[in-house]
Amino acid sequence: MLTPVWEIEPGTEKPLIVHVNATATGGGVSELLRGLIRHQPAGWAVIAGTADFYAVTKYVHNLLHGQADPGRLDDPALMRTYRSTLAPQAEWFTRHVTPDDVVVLHDPQTLGLAPGIKAAGARVVWHCHIGAVVAPERGPGAVWRAFDAELAALDAVVTTLPEFAPPHVRELFVVPPAVDPAAPKNRELTSDEIAAVLAEIGLTTARVAPGVTVTQDTPLPHDARVVLQVSRWDPLKDMPGVVRCVVGLPEDVHLVLAGTEPAEIPDDPEGLAVLAEVHDVLAGLSEAERARVHLVNISLKRPERNALVVNALQRRADVVLQKSLEEGFGLTATEAMVKGRAVVASAVGGLRHQITDGHNGVLVDPVDLDGVRAALARLLDDPALRRELGERARAGVLERYTMRRLAEDYLKVIAGAP
């Protein structure tokens, strides 16, 4: 059943906001909510699901990115599994919300709660953080048809880009995500702090640290130039393709791939398979190339400490890469940009809205490996350009993508939901 993560303070004025998502830790949505609720009178609850349920929601996730076969939705067992998992959890809201309240459902995992919440009298908003600019028949259209009853129960929809929204919604709000510059993942670190964190986790030493698993042939040299990608082990993040980028890069350049321990993310069942594919690609490299690739798996069990690990990794990197095949927004790129890092990112989805090519980063075709390598090599060989792009990137994030701005946008959503 639903698990409250953040309780609303007694006596808080109406209307109340209750956010609902699929996980309390791991992934951009949970991190966004952790920061957002500090700026608004909001509660936060997390759904429960089975492996079969999360297999369905991952399939829907891939459909919204145009990366799955829409024909599978013709199987009535899929939607039956989805709806039967959520139906009893919708009853929670009959005891916890009033007609003055607003419930914000995040991403496809929670959309099925909408009819039950609406029947309980609250207003319902769906915040869809994902999507791709693809023809509707490649996936999104099938999702909208399958979820017609759930979409009809919504009072408003929030998306990162207008192209991600279903058709014929009552109210649409386009709201980009945000980062918290003062959070452990983004706060300023000294060079000594960065070195200490990376040594402690075993990236630059031979240590073994709790909460982090480092896979490498040899430790990262202190004088190496570093290209970093931080992502879930998700097919759309193309972590195997990142490993392939090491071929042809200068011998002093090392790749670091950091992601959340996939066994700890129940709503992302493809993670273990992607990690296995990364190991297969590594095994096919030469010994010298393999020695320049470092994998960092970060547990969810120590969230604040491990946020600091990501912070140190991003600040140690000379260039941050986001080689996504599709991307709703790309908060890992935003986090690197707020640290003043030079970013090479795929020219897809929300990354194109964050980055202007040549101004505050570099955009590439993610399937053009030679083009990706050329962009990385260009920035690695030009420290002045990296600093220039990084300074503009940081200024842009502080102007457009902070938590305070997101909280203000949500006030407009709550006021505008009928």
C-alpha cells in the first residue's frame, strides 16, 4: 500500500498538496520531490508495486519515448495487472484528502490512481516528466488510448515540454524541473574534499567502501583527464555506448560511468541487464582501453552520503557526458552545469532546451560515436573553452532551473487546476 514519506504539518492551511510517485530514493523525480517539498506545504506518498507491475510501467515508459512495440498494449492482461495493483491503493486517498486538496501524480506508474482520487473529491494533476518528440503512432498515441479513463479524470497535466502532453487535456502547464544548489549533491566542495571522497570510495585507491561498488582494473590516476556520465543503468541512457567512446580517445583520458545500484530500483527492471551489457562491452576492449574505464555503482541506502559522491565525481570531471538516446529533461546534465562543468549532451528532448550548442555546452548526435568522440576531444584539449562553457552553463541554471522557481511554478499549477 501507499507509504507516506513526508507528512504534512498539522494545522497547515488548505489547499494541501500531496505528491505521489513510485520510489522514495533513486531517480530524478524522488530527488526533485525531496527538494520541492521544502518550499511548499506538501505531503509525499510512494506507491507499492510488484515485479509484474513495474514491468508494465517500464514498457509504458519506453512507449512514451517511442522505443517499444505499441501492439503489446492490445493484450488486456497488461492493463489488468496495472490497474489491479493500483486500485486498492486509491482507497488511501478517501481517508486522507478533501475536496480542497490537490494530488499530484508523477509519471505513468501513478496515473492509474486518478479515477479513484477524483471520486474521493480531490483535484488531480498528472506530472509527466518523460517523453520524446516522436510521431504518436510510434508509442505515445497507444498510451493515450489505453489510459483514456485515467486521463479523463485529470484536472490538469504538467509536462517538461508541450510535445510530451496527451491531447485534449483540460489544463496544460509546461514546467521544467529544477536543482537545489545548496543540496549535498550540488554544494561547493574544495579540491581536498573532492580528493578525499574519491579516495574513500576506492576510485583513486584500492579501498572498499560501504554503499559504493567500484569496478576497475586499476585506480583512477590523479593526473588523468576524466569524462563522466552519471545515469541510471537504463537502455535509453546508452551506457554501453559511453564505454565504446573510450576507443580512440587519448591515452591519458579515462571514462567514469556512475549509476544507482540497479538491484535497489524496483521500478526500473532493465537495469541489471544494461549493467551486464556494459560488462560485455568492457570485456571486448583491449587491456589498455579497459584500464581506462571505471564503473561506480552507488547504493540508495545512504542517500546524503552518496549524493556527495556524485557531487565529487562531477566536480572531478573535465567533461560531463550525457549520451542519452531520448531524454525527458536530463537533470544529471543540469547538476553538472550548476557546478560549472562543460557538458557534451545528445541533441534530444529536454537536453536541447537546456543547452545551446557552442554557448553553454555542446550538442551531439548520440548514435554518431565518431562525432561524440570528436566533441569530447575538442573540449578536453581546450581548457579555456571548457571554462567559458561551464560559466555560462552555471549562470543559466541559476537563472532558470532552481527549486524556488519550481515551487513558484507549482503555485500557478495549483491555482489553475479547475
